[in-house]
Amino acid sequence: MDSEWTLVAVALLCGIFCWCFFQLKWSRQKENLERKLQTARKRREACLKQAEEAVGRFKAEHPGLDLSPIMDLPLPELSQQIRDGSLQSDVVLHAYIEKALEVNSKLNCGTAFLTESLKQLEDIETHKDGLLYGIPISIKENIDYKGYDSTCGVSGMVNSPAAQDSVVVKVLKRQGAIPFIKTNVPQALYNYECSNPIYGTTVNPHNLQKTCGGSTGGEAALIGGGGSILGLGSDIGGSLRIPAAFCGVCALKPTANRISLLGMNSCVKGMKSVLSSVGPMARDVNSLALCMRALLNKDMFTLDPTIPPLPFKQEVYESSERLRIGYYDNDGYMQPSPGMSRALQEARAFLEQAGHKLVPFKPPRVQTAIHEYFLKILLADGCAIINSHLKEGSINLCMQIGRPYGLPRFLKKMMSLVLNVTHPHIASVLDCTCGLSSVADLWKQQNVAENYIHEFIEEWEKLQLDVVICPILGPAIDFTYSGLTSGMSYAALYNLLNFPAGVVPITTVTAEDEDQLRHYKGTFGGYADKLFIKMLQDAVGLPLAVQCVSLPWQDELCLRLMRELETLCAKNQQSNTRQ
């Protein structure tokens, strides 16, 4: 009997010891993580202070110099004034640093001021032939810049500075551009809201109660707030286009592999079907085109020989030929908001009045494409890699809502079966997070996805289309709703297809749009549609954009359509102002 009690006591003591050991280990891990986060935040504060001091010194050395007029210059005019000597590169850089500091204080859009930009001024004259000579640019946080973190918004990547510049940064520097700030991203880059445990939440420049979008949210907020004239980001499911639409700026998602991804960090690497694209964001389309011209040169093709050596086709971009344009305002997956529909109809009217041929176009099987081909391939590992990044440190609320990354596969399957009775759409999305069972299943899924791409192109070619216009999610949504998949189809479809796609601001939300939103029924008539109304309400005055699309490798044609729309919208606004 005594021996039995001894064994029980020993087992109990062992249990207590193990519990204490793991509690101590967990506590130490938590303390180490908190120290890492504090170090990262202190480093950002130090960068901010250095930037403020640099601007202060510059203004003290140039008393009476007014930097504010520089901020109103469009990129071509700014570039011309730098080239002809009307403006000096150091004046322009300090003007943008000052403005970015001001915007960041309101929106929390920057993660690091690149103090090396000031040193870059010392040899800037050696790049006078560059297309972006003397132009300050901003870059998304996950783009490598030597000596700075590319955390993707996850705690585990803190204090791991890049050993060298990414290819795009190297090319931009050789073109005379001056990267001066890195901008905020969502946790793990997997969200339409820009918030993470390291740098906090970035807000919309037009309404601080709305999100700026993601994952290139910090860029969109900074440019939309006037703190940058040109930026660079990435897009795997709308990550450039949605924040640009939310913040009222322009963006282009090029054909994947048109621009090098070397030195572009991400949380999930190795996918070969749903591909990320690097692309520009700016106030206007001409700036996007100039950035593409600057990037697509021998330097990039040499630094990354896997990039097809296709220089920018300026003659396509500048063409004035009439276009045959397909259009749709409902993809059959999600009914657009009233504002999205109105923006599309206005864009269609502008283009028809300009002499272009507009043709109704119906994308085939969009719900199947999004669930079966896009989501199932994107989440083929059952969210295992994303979940591994989220285990270390806290998880943002917007990442938790609608995104059960960490649940066991069998539990997600059971939940999906139960939900299928009342909410089949949500059940289908949840089932996608279960991933695929084998490599053979992945290959099968990739094969049917490839077949769908050709099916889509056949529908396009039957109508002899040059380009297509369609809605993009908008206006900017409320916080914590971005974990939902509502509205993703309009953007994500073109990542699956690998078609170039860009957005152009068209109009703003009106009181009538807001009133019509109250009567929104949606496609599924369920819980997701009701939440869609809530996340878009109270948005009068916020920007609304339209998406422009072309076939793969015809990025210049996509930009040409974007430029046409931008010009027509400007003419319409001028006409309304005169009246």
C-alpha cells in the first residue's frame, strides 16, 4: 500500500515539475518575444527621430524655404524640374520625409524611415540618366532593404534584417529613385485590414474609422494621404488593388513574373499556381507606367534571369485606337455594393461616349473558381504554415474572425458539414481551409485550375475582347470585418488567372448609395450578406474605383485602358465644376 502511495506521490510530483517547467519555458518565450517587439518598436521610434532631426537640420540650413508646393507636383513635372535644376534632389527628399512624418503621425502607415536615403543623395548625380532620377519612393514592409526587417507583420521575423537589397530596390536605385520609407502590412500579409502586433493598425486617410485595406495598406494610406508620390507593393489576392481602391489611388498588379520577386519576403513560399505579383501604386496612371518602364530594363533581366526580357511597350500604352471592352457589374459570386455598381456604370458610359465598343461579358463559374481553384490551392496545406507563424505572439482580431487557421482538420470538416445546411457558402469556404490530402490531390487541383484559365480565355476570345472592366471591392470597410471573404472574388479571380489588373478611382459614395445599401439583398441571402452591409455603411464621400483587366503579358494595354478612364473621369469632373 505504501509503495502505491509512493508511486502516486512521485507521479504527482513529476506532473507538477513538468507543469512548472513548461510554464517557465512559456513565460521565458513570452518575455523574449516582448523584448524583441520592444526592440523593433524602439528601432522604429529611433528612425522617426532621426528623420525629424534630418528635416529640422535641413530647414535650419535653408531658412525661409517652403517645401509644401513640392507635394502638389505630379510625378512627370516633379521629375522634369529635378532634371532641369529647378528643384534639387535633397530639397525634394526632405519635403517628402517631412510630409510622410506628418501623415504617419495621423495614420500609422510607416514601419521604418530609411535613413540611408540621405546618404544616397551623395552619389545621386551618377544616376542622372535614370528614369526616376531624384524621385523619393516608398516600399512595402516585406520588400527587402539591406539592414531592415521584412517581418510580414509576424513576430517571429522581428530582428532579422535583410542581408541585401531586393532586386526591385537595386533596379530602382540604379534608375535614380530614392527609397525613403517602408510601409505597414497586415499580420502574415493575409488580410484586407492593415494591422499587426509589431507596428499596430494603419487607418484610412479619408476616414480614420475605416481600414486602408491590405496587404499593401501602408502604401495606399501613405500615398492617399499625400506622403509619397510612388510606391511598390505586392498582390496575391487583391493586396495592391483593394487598398488602392479604399484609399483613392491607382495601382497595377502586373502579370506574375513580369517583375522580379527576389528579395520579396512572405509567410508562405513555394506556391506555383496562385502567384504573387510585384507592382506599383501611385496617384495617377502615368506614374504607374513610368515605374514599369523604369523596372523593365536590362538591370532587372540581368539581376534575375528568370524574368522574361520584355521591356515596357510604350507604343501600346500611348495608343489611341478604339478598344473592344468587355464589362460586367456582377460576377455571380457576390452582388456588388450600390456604389460598386454605379462606379462601373459610370465608367462604362465614359468609355462608350469616347467611342469604344462595350460588350457584356460573363466570367464563367466564378464561385467554383474562387473556392475550388483559388482558395483550395492557396490553402492547400490546411493553413499549417500560416498557423505556424501565428503561434508565436498574439493574433490580431481581424485574423481570428472568419479564419479558423489553428483548428484541427477533422473539426473544420465537421463544422463545414453542419454549416452546409444553413450557410452553404460559408461552409464551402471553411472546407477550403482544410487543405488537400495529398500531393496527387494538389496536382489534380492545379490541373483543373489550368483548364479553367483556358476556359476563361476562350470566353474572352469568343467576344474578341481587348480588355475588360469590372468592379473592385469598395468603399473602404470597417475594422474587424476583413477576415470575411465578401468581395474577394472581384480581385482574387485575376490572381488565379494571372491576368494583369489595375484600379482607377472613378467617383465617391453618395447618400443615395448609402440608402440603397440598406436594401441590399446579396447573392446568398444569409449571414455573410448581412455583414457585408454592416462593413460598408457610413461611407459617404469615400472613394470608389473600377478594375481594368487584360490578357497575360499585356500589362501595357491594361495601363492604357486605365489611363483612358482616368482622363475621361477628369474631363467629366471639370465639366461638372464649370456647370
